[in-house]
Amino acid sequence: MDGDPMTTRLPRTPVVRGVPVAAAAAALVMSLIGTPASGAVQATGQITGLGGKCVDVAGAGTANGTAVQLYDCNGSAAQQWNVGSDGTVRALGKCLDVASGATADGTRTQLWDCNGTAAQQWTVNAARDIVNPQADKCLDATGNTSANGTPLQIWTCTGAANQKWTAPSAGGGEPGPAGSMAVAPYLYNGWGSPPNPTTVMNATGVKWFTLAFVLSNGYCNPQWDGSRPLTGGVDQQTVNTVRGAGGDVIPSFGGWSGNKLESSCGSAGELAAAYQKVINAYGLKAIDIDIEAAAYDSPTVQQRTVDALKTVKANNPGIKVYITFGTGQNGPDSSLISKAAASGLTVDSWTIMPFNFGGAGQNMGQLTVRAAEGLKNTVKNAYGYSDDQAYRHTGISSMNGITDNNETVTVADFRTILGYAQQRHLARLTFWSVNRDRPCTGGGADTCSGVPQQPWDFTRVFAQYNG
């Protein structure tokens, strides 16, 4: 194997920041979103409702009486809510409150100093209602509309869509979305100090990992990194560990460097058989084809990959197929997508990697959204989809921290990306890599992100995704 399979996903010069800085940053975030009572179990994230919109503090105001409303999800602190097992729902250091403690239909909700009263007690149930027990009424989007600025009120529970919410779980009620196959951060046994997957699962709630990388051993024969055995080695141990903890894996074929099956196999039939060997070895529900560098640049290899995946889908009904590839700031090259559409291949997610594309010094959250919109348009035009259909066949695979091209992707950027994905209902939301989702304490770029954070902060953000 020539070099690291993901060379362009590693910072050339990692930026090392001390733990005290990361801890201070985490403390600042917690001061913005509020801190539940001592000992209370909490879960933090967006609360989404009608039209995929987010529960939002109007104008990000912190004055008592500030209205709570529906608004486009944007990842801001005004949309980050702590759902506590103490019954409170908090943002910006204050509590979601029923005005004047009233119980009548139409009483507005607001932000107010946390005071322990019944007006600030809420229950999130399995039916996705958020109920104020004192009034025995539901949080409700006024007028059954999802327009930006729609105020939230309490109303007799009716089961209508404007009373249904997806909230972070805090030890009861509706489980969060973290177990979704759509959220499967990359885990790589080939370098650095790979984390124990159960540690990440227990800390964040994620259940799926994209396990990198299946390559060629120089012939049309799949092996992990092109050198480790397909079964019986450390990679199978990782699969067994994840499955033993109630999760699963999506093997990723390809990456930036190394010998690619897509190039080594001489025909689409041989390539399909190589994919099938891995599918059979692990009883897979999904595969990821990470096609980059020379493999992507070759029209012959592109068509071979498309034709092989058509065979895989025909022979494995229900298997999910993800294709991951690079992009520019305005969206990706259309050649592979066009070949797939013309050949009758549909995939579950065309997933772009919006980094290492000249974004140094720019807002990487905003650049990611711009690139994702370009991807949506390309998929829409190739397949004749509606906007909604196109979004639901696209995805984002970001990179956490300092990229190879010295771009900086922060936890706040991940919140922006999450908000966009929630609003557009993307098919996939992942990142390279969970190996790096740790603060730097002297380790290399393969073990930390290079930005202030606490362990698994990036994973926790994407784990909130609910499709």
C-alpha cells in the first residue's frame, strides 16, 4: 500500500491546543445553553417540529419574556436545548416557561429565569408530544403553520402534526436519532490510536460506524488496507465489538491512496464479485464506495464501478449503497452522477466531502451548505428528481478540525451542517474521522482534531440527526 489511504484528510501540521482551552470553550457553550440542576441527566440538541423547523429563541434574546418560536434550523445557540431529567427544557441559560403559569389554550411560551415552578416542567413522551403537566397541554405551533416566526403556545393535545416534536432524549421518552445508519462516522484501524468503539457509542449514542478501508491486495481481492485479512483480524474484532454493543458497520471501499479494487479488477463482473465477497463475509446492510484520485479521474473506472454496483443491488435486495467523492465549493463534478443516471443506477446517497477545497480562512459551515446545494442540483438534473427527492438522495461527509489544506472545521460548523441536514432531510451525515474527535494533548493529527473540543464533541453533534 502506498502511504496512508486518507492522506489528504490529514493535517500536514496539526494545530495543538491545550486541554484547558478546550475545557474553557466547552464551559462557554454550556453557559450559553444553560445548565440543569445538579445531578440531572441531560441531552442537548435541536428540537424540530412542523415543516422540519427548529424551536428557536426569538432574536437569540436572553431577556425574561423573550418569545419562543419556529424558525429555519441554523445550528445557532438559540436552537440548542438542554432536555433535563429534572423536567426542564433550557436554552441560553434560561428555561422554557408557560407565561404567568397559566393553563388556558393559547397561552404563549417564553424564555424565563429558571425558578423550579410547574410552569417550567415538561415531559417528552414516546408519542413525540412535549407536555406541560400542570396544564396537561401540549407545546403547539400556533395556527398549524411552519412559517418562520410562528410563536409556540400550549394547547389541548390533539395528536396533530403541529404538536409533534423530535427532541434530544434525557433518560426517558422518545429515543434520539443517534442510532440511525445515516450517522456513521469513519473509524480507521490503519493509523494512530483508534478509539474503542464502545467508548464512543456509550458517550454519544451513535450505533453505526463507517469502517475504513477495503482495498485491493494488488489483484482483484479485497483486504483491509490491501494487506490485513478480510476476516479473522483486528477489523473483524472491531465489527464484532460494535455489533456486540448493539451497533453495526458500513465498510468503505477506496479512500485517497492505496490499490483500489475499482482499478485492480478487470471487469464490472469481477468488481461486483469482490464487493460481494465482503458483503457475504459480514452479512452487510450497507456499503460505502469512496472513489477518489485516479479512480475517480478515469472514465473507464467510473463506468466499471457503476456497472458493478448495479449487479450488487440486483443480487442484494435492500442493501444501501453510498457513493462518497470530492467536491468544489459550488458542488461536485457531474461525470460519475451522470454515468450512473444514464446507466439506470440509483444509490441511496451521493455523498460529498466538502473540505480540502480552498476554504482556509472561510466559514466552513457555510461553504459546506453551498457545496451541498450544488450537489442537490446535480443529482436533481441527472435523475429528474424534485428538490425534495434530490435532497433525500444526497449526503455530507465532513472533516472535523484542521484539514490537510489548513481549513478549520469547528463544532459550531458541525451544528450549522446539522441544521441544514435536518431541514433538507439528507440521506447521510458523517465525517472523517472519529479517530480525530479528541482534543490534542501532544498526539499526532491522526489522534486529534487540532481545535478546542472535548472528546467526541463532533460525534455528539451529528448524533442528533434524525433524518
